[in-house]
Amino acid sequence: MKRRDFMKAVFLGSGIVFLASKAYPLKFYPNAGPGKWAILFGSLYGSTRDAALWISEGMGGISEVFDARENPDLSVFDNLIVGSGIYDGKVAPPLETFLAQNGAKISGKVRAIFVVCGAGGTEIANEYLDTIAKLCGSNPVVRKSFPGRMTKKLFDTEVLKHMEEYYKRVSSPFKDYDRLKRKDCLQFGEAILKQCSK
């Protein structure tokens, strides 16, 4: 191959890779669906992110998935699902901030809400779901709480100390656990589509 032809091939290949990488950064929506769907989540350690991706998967991949820290523009979406992890009895701070600034813009679009909540007790989870509903300015019928997971090595020193104190107060062993199930999230995604297509 001549040097000139080789250089053309390199530049053309580099341009294609560059354009492809800029086309859809961080988006997860392999299939088009009825209306435009998005899932907005707040997560500090990844459990709620995983739940959001699995919910989208349960919907057949028609939802884009956004971390509230990205401050996404959700104006182009017709249907929203909002979820958060629970930290010290509160929703994830990035989600709370996003909803405080954008709640009025999205309130008519929120079709479902969810929380990922430690061990997952129903009564307390309902309180967290109510908190998210208020922040969204909406009261969707489709709601779900998922038990969460804890990975101590992900915590920074301050959070680790706080969690150790909390577990001493409640006389419970402070150890890693994983109660978040992909199957439950997939089923919730399916349920959202069924409920919202009625």
C-alpha cells in the first residue's frame, strides 16, 4: 500500500471512530418505543443506577437512563420514571437538587417512581416514595421499593463511621449485603409499560 493511501485510511478511520464516540455518549436506549421514555435516578454507590438500567431492560430498552448528576435536559421526553437510593433517611442529594430546580417542568410527565432502600421495609419505603412524589410534584400510581445492597469498601471514611454508629444503635451486624434483584427490576419495567398503556 502506498504511504499516501495508508494515511488516507488512517485519517478516515480515525474520523469515523471520533464521530461515533461523539454521537451517543452515555446513552442507553437500544430500542425505540411508544412515546419517549427516560429514567432519572439518584445514586451515590451504584445500586440505584443498576436498578434503573434493569428497569429499562425490563421495558425492552426503550428508556434512556440518566444520572441526576448529569443535570439532563428531560424536556424532549413524554414519560419519566424517577428513582433514588436512600441515604440517612433522605433521597440522594443530586436527585433532590435536580427535582428542586426542575420539578415543575417534569411533574406532568412522571409515570412511575421507585426507591432502593437498604433492607427494604414496606412502611418506611412508602414514606420515601411519598417524598419523591412530592419532589416531583406528581403522584404516580406505579411505585416500587427495592431492597438495596451495601458494599462497605465504597464508603468514604466519614460515611463509614456514620454507618458503623448507626448499626451499633440498631444492634445489627454491620456487613456487606446484596438484596437488589435484577429480576424484580425487570418485572417493574414490564409493569410500568402495562399500567401506562391502559
